[in-house]
Amino acid sequence: MSMIQEVSRSTAFRRLAGAGRLVSRLAARLRPVLDLFPATMAGLFVLGLCAAGFWYLGVLHKDVVLLPATLVLALLGVGMILAVGLGAAVTARALRHTHFDDAFLRLEANYARRTGIRWRVPLLPFIELSWEWLTPPDVEVRTVSHWRQVSEEVLPRRRCLVDRLIRRVQVRDVLGMARVVWRFERPSRVMILPDRGRLDQTTVLRSLVGGEDHPDPYGDAHGDRVEMRQYAPGDSARNILWKVFARNRRLMVRMPERALSARPRTCAYLVAGPSDEPSAGLARVVLEHRMLGEGWRFGADGSPGFAENLDSALELLARSGNPDAGPPGLAAFLKRAEIDGYQNCLVFLPAASGDWLDEVRQVAVGSRLSLTWMLGLDGLQTGLERPTLWKRLLLRPEPTTPADPLKVAEALQSTRTPMVLCDRKEGRVVADARQFFKVQARADRRGTR
């Protein structure tokens, strides 16, 4: 009997879930129509309460004191609804006749900027006008008013590249009894670049492009180890090193230095994923400061091709932040770069683990290019700089590096590929990420004892 009850209960739950999904789909389809209806739920409740009070107090009980109050409240609600409807019509007409200088907007994440759009707001009492951006998303919109002239100021939070700008305009009254909402679309190209943070400083740039004091023991031996070789018939006697011959009785000749040497070509690729904004800002710094050398190439998720100039590369960088970026393309990019003669590749990775980890690990194992993982973060915790006692007691600790970068480093440890950490918030560069995480874990263990 209990089994039958459980089956019937699960069937009822499935039916309720299906009905809920159907209602949500229906509400989403009717949302544009409902937004144009001026009365809100609060306004309808007030009008219904006034109608009930008019019938109960005025018709049944003949209350001459409360009856005028209900009539005044009802007239106020109806007046607000009519005023909001009139304000929405006037605002829509003003928007159609306003000149928008937004054919191309180039913005930067985390930096507020005025878009240059100004319009004259209709002067209506008790009416508020506001709007927001639906496309591109994650953009805070602020209105700067000067008498009846309103300017638009935006603060984007994430990079993207869209070809249409969709605003959600709202006209409402101050009491919340009426509201009209509609969408206003413009054929505008909006490109939002990632925030560079403090990675644009001179010291950070030097640490990014500068090498180490000691050579890499696992690196390729390019060039000749010595400037002399064994004598061969036909060599000029002027190049014979007689001092070496007097010392070890070996006939050596001096080798002329090379006038030209082969320079390895470098490419770069950005893998899109969660918490990838710091890495995107790092990629922007590398591109804008020409750190890849000559003959470089850049690719990113969301674009099937690649770019070989700065403007096209910045477009690919911005497009990789779109919600519908598409499938990853690191494998195809590295294969094409290997065919075209590239030797090195900088791969910019997200700071949080995700589905992209498996593909990156497989690509790193099968690629012949010399890869370097570039990981951007917003804040590093060294573990060695412990705050004082009064700071720990009185000050709230700042959010530090989450555990996901450590998971990324552990997941890619089997590839034996060097990883570089770049702190966008503080402007720091850690050349050996795995050693940094080891030191941090050791310091954390000592702190917990």
C-alpha cells in the first residue's frame, strides 16, 4: 500500500512540476503584453479595495465620512494610471525623435562612461523615468539629470561584443500604483573590453617580458655552445687558435658569429569560462603592448578564426565574453598554428575550474607547440604576510584567492607546462604558479597548528 502511495505521490509531483513549467513559459510569452498594461498589482489592489469600500460603506451603510475618502483614493489611483500612460506615450514619442550617437560604443569594464546620449524628459509630476540595458548584459545604467536634460552613464562589468543595443525603459509613478515597461532597440555596435587593472604598470610589463637569470634546463638548445670548432681542410690559417693548440695540441679554428638568427613565432589563445575576466584583462595587456613579437596570432573561444592585427584581436577578445560564446576551439587553433610554423603559444585560462579543463589537458598532451599557461586573478594570498593581531580583531578580512585556481593548477600539473600567475588587482606576477601554491599551502598548514 505504501508503494502505491509513493508512486501516486511521485506522479502528482511530476504533474505539478510540468504545470509549473507550463505556467512559467506562458508568463514569459505574456510578459511583453503585461508590461504594457499600466496598472500594477498594488494599483489593482487599491482600486479593488476602493470599490469594495464604496459598495460596503456608501451603498449599504451610507457612511458620509469614509465614502469620500474611498472616492478620493480611487480617483488618485485612476489619475496615477492615466498619468503613467500619458507619460509613457510622450516618452516613446520623444525617444523616436531623439538623435542617438551610439552607432559604435567602445567601453571598458569597471569604468563608468557617458554614452553621449541626451534627451529632453517630458515634464510630468509624480512620474519617474528609468531604463536599463538588457543587451549587453551586466551593465549598470545611471542617469545624470540637469533640469530636463537627461544623460546616460553606464558602468559595464563584463566584456562582450554585440551588434544591437536593447534598453528596457520604465515609466512609473512615485506611489508604485502604475507602471509601463517596453523594450527599445537600436542597431548599435557595443564593444566592452576587459579591465586591465594594475597590470598596465611598467614594473608588471617588465616582469612579463623579462626572462630569468638562469636558462631553462628543459628548453631547446638554440645556437652553438662554443665559438670554435675543430680544424677542417680549407679553413683559413688566420682563424686558427694557436694558444689553444699550444695548450692541448688540438687544432681549433674560430667560428664567425651569425648575423641572423631564427626567432620563434608566438601565438596566444584565450579560453573562455567562469571567472575569466582577469585573464582576459591580461590578454589585453599582452596584445596592446606588443609582447608577442612580430608575426603573432591571437584566437579566442567564440570565434572560429584568428586575428593578426590589434583591432581584430580586441574584437575577438570582447566577443569571447558573450553568453553564447559557442564551443571551445583551442585544439583547432593550435593545429593550424603548428602547420603555419609557430613554436610558442600563451594560453590564457579562467581562474575557476569547469568543463574546459578536460579539453585543455588533452590538447596540451597532443600539441607540439611550447605552451605556457597564463592565469589571471583578482587578489593573491601569499600566506607569508600575516596581518597583525589588532588587524585580525578589528578589520574584516578581504576576500582572497578562492580554491579554484589551486584546482586548476593541480588538474594541469600532469602536462608539465609552465604556469604564470598575474594578479590584476595588486599588479603582481608569479612566474612559478605551482611553487607559489605549495608555499601558500605550507604556510596555511603552519598557521592552523
